[in-house]
Amino acid sequence: MTLMTSTERPFLNRRLAEFGTTIFAEMSALATATGAINLGQGFPDTDGPEEIREAAVRALRDGRGNQYPPGPGVPELRTAIVDHQRRRYGLAFDPDTEVLVTAGATEAIAATLLALLEPGDEVIALEPYYDSYAACIAMSGAARVPVTLRPDPERARFRLDLDELRDAVTDRTRLLLINTPHNPTGTVLTREELTAIAELAVERDLLVVTDEVYEHLVFDDAEHVPLATLPGMRERTVTIGSAGKTFSFTGWKVGWVTAAPALVTAVRSAKQFLTYVASGPFQYAVAEALTLPDAYFDAFREDMRTRRDLLATGLTEAGFAVFRPAGTYFVTTDIRPLGESDGFAFCRALPERAGVVAIPNAVFYDHRDAGAPFVRFAFCKRIEVLTDATERLRKAFAH
């Protein structure tokens, strides 16, 4: 028998072996190499409010946050988060014991799952899901159990099968990982769906982690209902929020967790060994951003709705079947009307074929076949960029 040396053995541990370079890195590299318009990765191509950027500059110049901020986050931001949740949703939190500031929502997800899960626990997640969910569940040693959102072409949305969700719960289920508004499908779970989730969590005594980073991006008659507002959920829900999507400063990496004291203490115990603290001066700026008047949030939502409509219409005219999103800033499309069925192959060829980059939804699925024909485009881009992209797509595909 030949023994494998330490340099010959794979360096990546088994838990993370299935996770290589992200699809976002691959597609962004393709965009750079081909000069294609990048509608793949979900970041705006313009900055947020000038007064909030200046607030960050002012904090830097005043020496606020240039050294380690407090572990839970600066008091000004924790207070602003509490005021925001009370003003918009009627939720009351204690800024000292029920709020934790994190390095973006991604760290909040990681710290929460690492803190709350034991090896062998099961986590139910709505599939397709943001790619870090699967990696964080794997790092915790828990097992992910996907419940698939099913396409409903008649209503042009993806829907949750509540019976399938209930059937997925076992004696090993520890928590439900919910995302609404939902990336990548753009689905906003209804009050009825969320009520059923809450009733299931109470009945089976489950924790719920709810990713609500797109809370301010809901369109038309959709309603964002924080799960923590529903009966029985205040003490068992960890709510994750973020400034990046709402204020278009994704590079600042300012997120947060709100939950009951015991849950926040648990999450902080894990978070302190990840970044410990981050984004000091930006925390002060985000504290000011959260106090902006409702007119800002309304205008932001309407501006994104205009961009959604522009991209969705262009994709429809190019021949895609479009699921017009009720939330987020992503449009999911079905490529089968174009005579295609493999989203990976389609997206890898798209930069050369049409000069546009998109993301294959299958990367967000455990059941890859279920996501194979779906492709995601981001509309958080300048109007002229979206206009150019849709013209390229129509030229490449419209007959």
C-alpha cells in the first residue's frame, strides 16, 4: 500500500469539497474577458445617497470607527436598527441585548448557523437558495434538506408547497432557513404562507432563521411580512438584515441580526471568532441611512421597479419566458422557449453569443435538474446599461 503524503492529500476538508470557485467569479471573469455586460452578480453600478457617503467620510475624519468598534456594533447603529424595526413593522427590540452588527448578511448567516447547529441536525432551506447557505450548513456539520419552490407559469412566480415543507420536517430538524423576498426567484412569500411556516415552527418547536435583506425591494401589491411579527415567532426567530441592498453600498459590508437575547448571545459567541468586528466608520453612516424619511425608501423601490420592468419586457421580447419578480433585484427566466434547456451551457455561451452575462439558477439547487432551464439576470444597473443589454438580447434571440 502506498501512503499519500500531506502534500498529495486534498487540502480542502470533506465538508467543503463540493464547493469550488463560485459561479459569480466564473461569470464575472467571462464578462471581463469578453467585454460583455454583467447582469450576473447582484451589485449596483452606481453609489447610494451622497449624504450617506459623506456621513462615512465624516466618521473617518472625526476618528469614529477607525479603531475596533464595540463587539455588538456601535450604539448609534444598534439604536437606529431598533428604531427602523419599530417604525416600519411594530417590532420592539432592546439595542443592547437583541441586536448584533455583522460584516454583511453573509457573516450573519454563517455566525447564526455555526452557533445554533450541531453536527447531524437538519436544516430545511427553500431551494433555490443563496449559495452561502449550503456552505455554512456544511461548515456547521448539519445536513441541508431542500424544499423546492415550484414554478407557476400561469402566475409567473415560484410557489412554496406547504405540504412538502411539512413533510420535510423530521425529529432531526433543528431550524428552518427562510429567505423572503427570495433570491434568486424574486418570490415574496405571502402572509398566508408565512403564517403556515410560523404555525409549523411552533408546532414542531423549530428555530427559524429568516434572511430579509431585500425587505425594501417589494413591488406592485406584494407585502413584506417579517416572520418575527407573527404569533409565537418573536422568541424563536433570528432575523437577518443588511444595508448593502437598501442603500446601494454593498462594499461596506454592514449587516445585522435581531433576535431574543439568548439567540443573539449565541450568535455573538460564534461571530466574535469570525471577523470579531468590521466596517467601523461605515456603521455610523448606516445609522444615519436608516433614519432617512420614507420618501427615500419609496423612491428607491419605484426606481428599481422601473428597471425591473425594462429588463423583464426586454427579456420577454427576446423570447425568454419571464417570471416577473415581486421582490429583490433579480429576474428569473426560462430558456426553453429559446430551444435551450441547459442553463450552465447557455450562460457560458451567452457572453460571446449576445454580449451579456447571466447566472444559471441550477447552481442554487441541490436538485440540479429542477433548476436546469432557469437563468437569472440582475436589474440593479443603470437604465442605459439595461437598455443596451436588452437590445443585445433581442438581436441575438428575437425572430
